[in-house]
Amino acid sequence: MFTVSSFTARVLRRAPRCWGGRRAATTVISGNKTSLQVRERLKREVEQMSARFPGFRPGLVVLQVGDRDDSNLYISMKLKAAAEIGINANHIRLPKTATEEEVLESIADVNENPAVHGLIVQLPLDSVNPMDTEKVTNAVAPGKDVDGLTSINAGKLSRGDLGDCFIPCTPNGCMELIRQTGVSVAGKRAVVIGRSKIVGAPMHDLLLWNHATVTTCHSKTADLAAEVGKADILVVGAGKAEMVKGEWVKKGAVVIDCGINHIPDSSKPSGKRVVGDVHYPSAKERAGFITPVPGGVGPMTVAMLMENTVQSAKHFLQKYQPGKWNITCIKLKVQTPVPSDAVILRCCTPKLIGQLASEIGLLSSEVDLYGKTRAKVKLGVIKRLQAQPDGKYVAVTGITPTPLGEGQKTTTLGLAQALGAHLNLNALACVRQPSQGPNFGIRGGALGGGYSQAIPLEEVNLHLSGDIQVVTTAASLVADAIEACLILEATQSDKALYDRLVPLKEDQRQFSPIQLRRLKRLGIEKTDPVTLTEEEISRFVRLDIDPRAMAWQTGVNTKEPGQSPTGNKFTRTFNITVASEIMAILALSKSLEDMRKRLARMVVATTRSGQPVTTEDLGVSGALAVLLRDAIKPNLIQTLEGTPVFVHTCPLADIAHGNPSVLADKIALKLVGPKGFVVAETGFGADAGLEKFFNIKCLYSGLRPNVVVLVATVRGLKLYGAGPEVSSGLPLPKEYTEEKQSLLERGCGYLKRQVENTRAFGVPVVVAVNTFRTDTDAELDLVCRLAKSAGAFDAMPCSHWAEGGAGAVELGQAVQRAAEESSNFKFLYDTELPIADKIRAVAKRVYGADEVELLPEAQHKVELYTKRGYGNLPICMAKTHLSLSHNPEMRGVPAGFILPIQDIGVNVGAGFLCPLVNETTMTPTPGVPEWSCFHDIDLDSEATQDSDRS
């Protein structure tokens, strides 16, 4: 209740009432002036946000369907206002032909984009297709509904939850204009004319919850003039020109006119003028405060839209940690002793993969779900995040593997769990997909072990998303195309071949794009099939492949390589799929277009005259690209602790480059952001997968590692210190289960060599000693001390197998420190060097060979490939992974040996030369042992009937 003095002061200051028999002049409430004040305030607030969070700006998107002139005008006003305030506003215009589904997809993308804090769907939806406006507006996330039109926001407003919803902009602007008058809403009689969802209904609720007594009038209201005459506050949004007459208005009332109408006016150049729903001249004579049209409510609507956007951004910043994922990790229930991998997996309940994708910043439109626990990630995410700086790049390698494995993939996953789940950093592991050969062999699957595993193990080991099977199909397609070419050219005339390749369709022949490119390579500059001469037709239709010089092998995935007659007098050669050049191309491609070009460059045969034949010559390159269009997308799964893992491609590391895909790493580096970590596995030892990671993968990807983690084990180093033989499945000799420091110290000479090999590339090295229960503290201390004396940045024991990420926290902290060091990365050799010199560089500097011996066939290939222009390709050595030398029996740090090079292959599409060390030392596939894991695999039909896990 006001006192007399305060009431008098308030009236003198604000109220245009009769005083001493004279009426004060009506005050015009300027929306232009008020909106300017609001915008200036918002601009200061945005500047404060940017100062607190450098680079941050509130984001607004206006989504329009069609191209209506009035909508374009309103949108331009909104974009201009946003730019003046500092809001990053974008206009998405969909064509009139857009369907409701396309509109909803666009809204879903914006909903999930963390850089957007406000989304406006411009109404009306100007589409030739049916549109459910209610459904479309309700598709906007309530937290981004700055128009306040969703049912959720409307419901909260009607309940009075004003602090937990967005208020529609026009009613909100009206309230701001009322506040500018100084008239208290509480206790006043308010009348709202109109009950639309945009103005009337929310205006009623706003006034009500600001303690006015509110009456809503509409077209069915009896004696409208009488109702208007009672109003201390009158808000009109009926959409009818000048319907409210001045004599209806109560003297001294506040009149807010929301109408925008056009009436004829011959004095105007356009022949019409804009008026409101209130007859302004007569109402102005009675009202205490009144808004003009134009210049009243209109500018405030835009200002309140900006207000809502800034408020949404403020709400976002309350939980915002720059570049930090909001990820929910899974707490492990560690058991001692550690149970089998299968038991651990069965005790784990993974997150829904869609949830994980959202947590790491992927939009739903960027993910193809394969059940509940795996998904493919679309390549478009790279373009969306192209301005995002890359994260830290960590390569995980190991000592030369022993028959029992050293836990390299386990360490990759354990380190990622430590960084992500325990050190609260964005961390994403990138690993190779296991081949089905090892899965059904003695080792079983390979996705880590103990409490550092990736899941779902069964799905990954069997099919995952079918990538390996697609590569197998693609390799078989190439073989089929070659075989068909050989058969047809041997049995058909030039004319018959031409009729097959360029058939008549509706009395016309037409070359395909691939055929036009072949004509161009042949020097035939013609595009009309009828203009080719007989000689040109013959050159075009015949590849003249030499069946004795076949360069291509059919892919298989669960059997030994070999040969098989086809029944057509030709012999088909088989090789394991993961050794196929197609798998290497999939792993090294940077985009779909890059993959298409690489596939087209593959040399798969030789003509009788000695010229290379490519898949483009066969006409099959386009079909290969289509087959692989989904396989090129990385697969997303998770660790036991719920941190993300990309598992993608599986080229072998002894006869291929042995690393997960470039695209998986590139997407991961963008997702983790500048303060995050990507932990990438490299195959086999530092002399194999890591050397190829540096000289091949880094060459083609343009990526540069910050840190290398070198995994070693006490028992592995004892083996390389001349310990006794070990065999899979048999008990370990006592030398490996008892403390033997002298044996271990000799083996550390080998570790020293691998540390030096890694440091030669200019990257800091952290040694992770993967512990076993039989290791003693003295042995672990010895390894760590000698590793650091050899030049390692740091070295420490890790127990991630037994403890999960908690057992690799110290390793994660060391990796963090090492990543802050300057990385002076450099390649081992210049690719422009002669082929023999590049082979010699790897052999001497990595393997420790005294010299290289090029046998006659290898020397011939050097000359041939140099002549063909392949001499500048990097080297991918194909040798045993069980020794630094060519002889698997030569352990430790062999010296004084000459590395024999029997032959040199070329993968032109993948982009590397493949020197083959004496083939008697090579094991091109793990093969199938006497007792295979498939004997222990079966299907529980009841347990898996409705489950995503087998």
C-alpha cells in the first residue's frame, strides 16, 4: 500500500491523470527507444560472455521454409539485430518443396548443435507439401525455443513457472513496455483482446502471474466496449484494423497495441498505410500511456527474441566447460583375482551408443546406429568441426611381440580410460578391427583384456558393421572382373565386345564416365561411340591381360592363402582380406573422393606388352567405391568404463602398414578438441607398425603425433634377453615367473634400441610396463630406470589389466606432461630418394642391419617401378614381426646381418612400395591351428533372441 507522500510523488512523476481539474498529456510508449536500451544492455552482456569465455558467442538459427517476402523482411530484421548485439545468427532456408520430414531433420540437427542457443521456425511454413505446424514447432528443443511456442514452454507459462521457460517474444515485449510506464501490474484490471497462442493466450498468463485480474475477450465476447472500459491495462492483438475505438478506453489506461494492419490511404505512395488494432487518434485522447503503430510493440518483439537468446546462452554457460564433454562414465566393480574376459564382459552393462555419441558431441544425423552398442560415424562431422583445433595425438606401440602378446591394445584402451574416466579429459581410443582369422584361431578376439576392454566384443569379432566382409566382396569383384575380361577377350570378336561394353539402348550408344576416362588415357579424344574407328574400338575393348602375370588376389578372411582353379582354365590366388590393398586404401583414405581415386589407381594386372592394368581400365573402380561407401565410416563403440572407441580397418602390420584408419583419427582429433587426447594403436612392434605409422600414415594424413607410448613387459624383455622358448597354451618356464634380473637386464638392451628408434622421429617416448602378478618390484624398477636412461621421457608400471583406467592414471599423467613438450617430428627418409636408399634407411636405422641385398627380382622391380613413376612412394617393409632382423630366431638386438630383399610389390592405390624380405621368414596369415576357438563358440538362441549382444 502506498503512503500519501509516495503516492503523490509517483503520480506527479508518472501518471497522466487529471490534477487540479486539468488532464496531463498522454505518454507515447516508444518501442524503438525501449528496444534500443534492451539491445545496448544485451550487447554489453554478450561482450562480458566473450571476455569470460574467449571465442564464445550466443548462437541463433532462423529456419525458413519457402521464400515469402514478408518472412524475408522479418528475418532480415532479426539477423540485423543479432549482428548488432554480437549474436552469431544463421539463416537456414529450405525450399518450398521441402517435406515435413526434412524440416524435422533440420530442426533435430540444430537442437543438437551446442553452438546454437536459440532456434526460430519462421511462420508460416511456405511449403507445397502438407505441414503440421504444431508438430514442427514442438520439435524445437524447449531449451532453444526462444520464440516460446512449444507446448512445454506454454505449459510452464500457464502454470506460472516463469523462471523455467521461454516467454513468447511479443507478450514479453508488451510486459517490458508496461514496466517502462512505471504502472504496477499487481492489483490492476487487465483486458486482453485476442486469444492466439502467440499473443493473446500467453499475454493473459503473463498478466495473471504478475498479479493482475485478467479478462480475455474475443470474437464471441458480448459488449466488448464495456469490457474494454473497465481495463486499467489493455492489450489488443485481434488482427483487425482499428477495431477498438477511443471512446471505449478508460481514462488514464495503459494501451498496448499489438496489431499490424494495412488500410487504404491515397496520400501514401503505396496507396496504403499501417495501423494497429486500436484507433490511435481517438484512443490517445483518453489513454494515459499508448504504443504507436508502427514503432511500438514491433521493435520490442525482436528485442525480446534477442533477450531470450542471450538468456539461453547464459543458461548454457552455467554448465559450460570450454571443450569439455559432458560424459557419464561407468564405474567398474573390480574383482580380485581378475576373472576371465568373458565373465567381466557379462557383468558390464554398456551405455546406449546413441547416448555416448551425443556425449562426445556427435549429432544424431551424423551417426548410423547398428543396434544399441555400435554405430557408424558419418564423414560430414569433419566439415562441421573444421574450425575446431585438433587434440593431442598419442601413438601406442610396443616391443616386438612374443607369442603371448604384450598387451598393446589393452594399454591403448586402459590409457584412454585413465585419461577420460579418471583424469576428466576428452579421450578417444582408435584401434584396428580384429580379423576373423585370429578370432577363430588360438588367440580368439583382440579388443583388450581384463578391465581394459572394448565392447561389444562378440559383435566386433564377428561382423561389427560388415566392413571386413565388404572388403572381401570388393576384392572378389576385382578378381571376377579380371576373370571375365580374360574369358571374353579370348572368345569374343572386337565387335561383340564393343556391343557388350557399349550396348545399343533405344538405337543409341553412350559411353559411361569411366569409359570416357579410359578413352582419354588411350589418347582417343572422342565422346560419340559411333565415331570410333575399328582400330580405336579394338584398343578400347581389349586390355590384353597376361594371365601369367596376375597381380591381384581374391580376399578370404578365415582360411589360409592359396590357389584354386576356376574351371575356366585360369587359377585364382587367394589371400587374407586384411592383407588386401583395398583394406590399406580404406585405412589411408582422407575422404570418399580420395578413396575413389585410390581405388581407381590400383594396379591389378599386366598386359602382355608389360603395361599396368588398373581397376579404372577394368571399369570396376566406381563399383568398388559404391561397395565401400559405408565401410569408410569409422565404427563407434565403448570401453568398459563408457569412454569412446573408434574401431576401424585392420591392415596387417607385417605385410601392410598396420594402423587404424586416417579418418578415424581425424574425426577423433576434432571431437576431443585442443585439450583432449586421441590414443591410437599401431600394429606389432615399434620397428613395424610404428615405423609405418610415421613414414606412411603421417605422410598421407598430414597428422603429427605428440607422444609415443612404448609398451613393454618384464617377461617379454626376458625372452629378448635370451630366455627360454615359450609357446601359447603351455605353462611358462620358471625364468618368466621368478625374479631374474640379469636375464631382464640383457633384454632391456632391446628396449633401449626401440626407445632410440622411436626418438629418431623426434617425438617424446613414454614407456608403459604392462605388469603381471609374477613381476617383482625390483624387476619393474629396473625396467623403468633403464628405459629412462635410454632416453624415455618417463617410464612407469601400469596395472590397467587388473584395475581398468585407475591402473593407468600415472601413465596418463606422464602422457599429459610429455604432450606439453615440443615435438620435433621428422620422417626417416625423403620419399624422393631412390627406392634402394629408402629400403636401406629403414634396414639400417630401424632394424640395425649392416647392409641390404637386393636379389635379382627385387633389383628388376626397382628398375621397373622407377621407370613407371612409382619411385617416390614410401616403403612398407614386409618382414617377420618376431625379430628386428629377417630371421625370427634372431632375438634381442641382432647385429652384423645383411637384410635380403627377394622381391618388391607395389600398391599404387594405397601409395606404397612393399619390399618382401626373404619369404621363408614370412607368415602372411595367422592361419588355423590344430585346435581353434570356433570349437568353443555356439549360439544361445534364447539369450540372444531379443538382445543386441550374443
